[in-house]
Amino acid sequence: MDFSLTEDQTMIVDLVKQIGEDVLAPQASEIAERGEFPEENIELLREMDLFGIPVPEEYGGLDMGFLTWGLVGELLSYYCSTTGSIFGAHMLAQYPIMAHGTDEQKQKYLVPMTTGEHIGAFGLTEPNAGSDAGAVSTKAELRGDRYALNGTKVFISNAGPAQTYVILANLDPEKGTRGLTAFIVEKGTPGFEFGKDEKKMGWDALPNCELIFRDCEVPVENVLYRPGRGFRVAMDTLGVGRLGMAVGAVGLAQAAFDAAILYAQQREQFGKKIAEFQAIQFKLADMATEIELSRLMYQKAAWLKDEDEAFEKEAAMAKVYSSEMVSRVTSEAVQIHGGVGYTREFPVERYMREAKLFEIVEGTSEIQRGIIANRLLRENRI
Amino acid sequence: MNIMVCVKQIPDTSEVKIDPETNTIVREGVPSVINPADEHAIEAAVHLVEEHGGKVTVMTMGPPQAEDVLRQGLAMGADEAILVSDRCFAASDTLATSYVLANAITHNNNFDLVLTGKQALDGDTAQVPPGIAEHLGIPQVTSAIGIEVEEDRLRVKRLLEEEFETVEVPMPVLISCSSQINEPRRPGIKAKLMAKRKEIKVWDHHSIEVESCLCGIEGSPTRVVRVFAPTFETDGERFEGEASDCALAVVNRLVESKII
């Protein structure tokens, strides 16, 4: 077992730290406050070649795996959680094409997403289908050499700025998950429109938009993998998505911890720094321990993925633990800050609002536990 | 246009280690960075070649670890890199350094333009660029903040104490760049990986045919008496009491000290 980074990984990590400190961190709070998609940060990630880390070199990527992708994602979330989440959500469109696309689909859609010229988004969730993917009611109907899509998706991250969408629709709602089919849909396709952008508890600069399909015709060659096999595409994508959520949670938690340990050494009460009180010290110790554990969990899951081993259970474990961890850690960071932590003068209140989302997206904590239990029972069948 | 860019690695910290024997900076094992002004020289070179064609060669004199700054030059778009490195170059002053670099530049075939940073942040002498030009016997323009190509000549804008000056020079010429000349590009991962895998030529005193008595400590008339990091007194004056009284006391103190 070796926890050291390769020279190339170190170089990438150093580069991300540099842009993080110079560019991302100073603007992070303002971006969240303003609530506008941070196009300039995305341009920077594009220039730094950060959108193609696990993508094979033949499609313009760096072929450096998901562990490296995770290291970068954690740092991006640490410096600017909004940018980290856009980076993570982008992979949800990139990965299914990378894993299941034909060479033509990869050339046409994966390459521009790898350079970052196109941003990606993944559309599964509907008003009545989220955790229950089989209940997707967006309908796909074959008409000659095209499929007509009809239906509505909700809460779609990156929707609006994204150019490339991987959309789950059902060929036959009667068949449930066996009718699910994944389509690549380009922004601007007639019949594809954006609905309302949700007003959320946090993440104001991350678009979470409705997608509306009204007789939106998509050529048959834009079916990803095979008709009726969309559930497989969705599950594979969500595996990587869970990894991304764990990564983002660790980055955000680390930012909250760093703010807390700094403040604890500045704030004085009863004639001494509050960091000298054991009550605060124990909080800091627990926070750091949980962050470290979460980091090791996502790194192990990413390593398994890079080794081509099954990683779904480990990714689900990392996701559920890290997402609940980030809620605890950010809440404690606010607690350590006391009154000012509840104000918008300090970033920790934002971190706390943002943290909650990790327990809900990419499969709620309850769904994750279901996945983990399912795997465990399968592995331990008597 | 064939452009040579001379760059320098400098210690990344004010806590520099000094060799007590020679009173010169110990470079081995000290984290080093590219001299900030030199990044501007590389950017200027790469930009000129992008506009007008040609080749950029980035060169440094230093120990093997100086390779890092050359790789940074390659990542920014330089085509080739040369490390001029020899034990006998150690502890060279500005005269010896410019002698070695001038010989290395001549050794590397024809050149139209030599670009450097205006001065290095560590030594802060700004003597090496003029020294190179003198050794090469070519004109020099210092403190450039703009370079334009006018057929076979260059039009260079200089930043002086209180004014700008625009001069025209024939090539070959040496130009030292002020940091106001441009905003250096930030290379992405692909460029950095490519730069990491590129070959760097290493030349010693034999390959560039320099007299060892003219370089290193032997060829350096400068004697450094003492080098030290300045100490800063951080203890300020403390005013206590009512805020309004304190404010008045601070203002009076500033007036007394003729600061305001």
C-alpha cells in the first residue's frame, strides 16, 4: 500500500493549489452571493486542462484516472465549492459517454467536453422519479430514424450553461427500468427548453434547472449504449457521481475545518484563546478525524475504480459517510465561530447550508444505505 | 526570429542560507522559483514568435536543480532549453555570469534577440543583462515595456524613472524586460507534462569553450563581505485607552514622525 502521489499527480495538485489560492478562493463567497454561473472559473479550468483527467489520451484527456480526478475535485471544492460542483456535475455527462459511447459519439461529444469547450449535464431526476429511477416518465418514441422525447426533468445541475446533456427517458413506462434509455441531447435541439432555475437553500451559483422536452427529436445514433439499457448507464454514472459527491464533501469540510481552527486560535474568551479550551479542542479533533476518514474512503473507492475493480459499494459508503460528515463538520465550524459564524461576514454559514445537499443528491443517504446493504447481503449470502 | 531567453532561479524564501566561507548564497537544497521578471521575458519571447515565427530557446546558468525553471519556460512555450552547469561556474559574480552566458549564447548558433528579465529579485543588481550585451558586442535596451517588430529592426518602449522612451534598434540586440511588459501565461497541465518529458541540453565549460579562470570565484572580482536577511521589528507602538484619544495620539505620533 502506498499513499504517496506520483510526480505527475503532485504537479497537478500544486497547479490546482496555485489557481485555488490566486483565483478561486478570493472570489468564492462573492460568486455564491451573486448567484451567477462562474464562467471565468470554468474558462480557467479549461485553460489548465482540468476537464479531461480520467479521459483516455485518444480523446484529448490525460488518462490519469479517477483518483487524480478526485484529488483535483477535492481541492476545487475546498477553494470554491461552486466550481467544484460544476466540475463534478460535468463528469456525469462525460463519464457515460466515455464508458458507453461509440467512437463517433466520443469524437463528437466527449472530445469537446474533455477540452472543456462544452460543459455537460446529466438528466435523470423528475418530479416523480429520483431515488426510484424506474419511475422515469419522460417518454421516448421511435419515429423513423429519430426518437421523440416528451417530459420534464428537474434539479439538473449545470443545466443552462451546459451544451451536452445525457438524458434518461423511457421507451415503455410499463417496463420500468427495462425501458430506460440514455440519449445524448444537444442544447438548442428544437423542442428542448429550460424551465425554472430552482431557488435553493444554498448553491445559488450552481444552476439546477428544469429541462422541458416537447417532441424533441434526437437522432437514433444519439442513443447511448443500447435502447432499453439506460438503467445500466445511469447506475454506472451514479457510481462515479457518488465518488464525486464524497470528493466535494471532503473539500467543503476541509474548508470549514480550516476556517474553524483559524478562528479558534484568534477568538479570546475568559482571557484565553478558545482553542485552549478542551471543549473546542475535542470538536476540532473529531472534525479532522472524520475528514481524514472520508478522504481515505473516497481515495480507496477511486483507486478501486482505477484498478477496474467493483467500487460501487465503496463509493456508496464514501458518499453516505462523507455527506453526513460534511453536515456535522460545517455545523461544528459554525458553532466554534459562535454568533459571527451565523452571519454572512464569515463563509461557514454558507458551508453549512451547502453541506446539506450532499445528503440528498446522487442518491439520498437512505438510498446509499440500501445499496450498501444490498451488496453486503449479496456478498454474504448463505 | 531566433530568440534566446536567459532566466535565473532564485531562492523562494527570505531565509536564504549563506556559505560562510565564500559569503555567497547556498543554492543546493533550497526551494527555488523562477525570477519573476524572467517570466515576463519568456512571455515576450513566446509572444513574438507566435506573431512573427521563429524559435525560443530558454537558458540558465546554475546547478542541476535549475532545470526546474527551464521546464517552466518550456511549459510556457519555449522550444528548447539549455542548462549551463559546471562546478567551476559556482559563485560567479555578475561579470563572470555574463561572460559564461554570452559564450553559451554564441555557442548556440545564430540569434536575433536575447531577452532577459530586468533584474533578479535576489541579487537585485540588474548587471547581468548589460554584461551579456557587452560580452556579445551587441546593442542593449533595458527596462522594456513593449517590443514591436519593424521589418529588420525592433521598436522598444522603455520605462524610465519619470517618462517613457521609445527606441529603434537593429538586430541582434539584447533587451531586458520590465515586469510591466506583459502578463505571463499560466501553462496548463498538458504543457507542463510535455515540458517535463522534454530533453534539456546540459553544457559545461568545455562545451561552451570558456576559460575557467574567467568564471566562478576566480573570475569574479566582486567580493561579498556579508550577506544577511534583514530583520524586521514587528513590535509596533501600542496606544491604549478610549478610541478617540488613541486616534488622536496616533495622528500626533504620525505628524511628529513627519509621516503625514
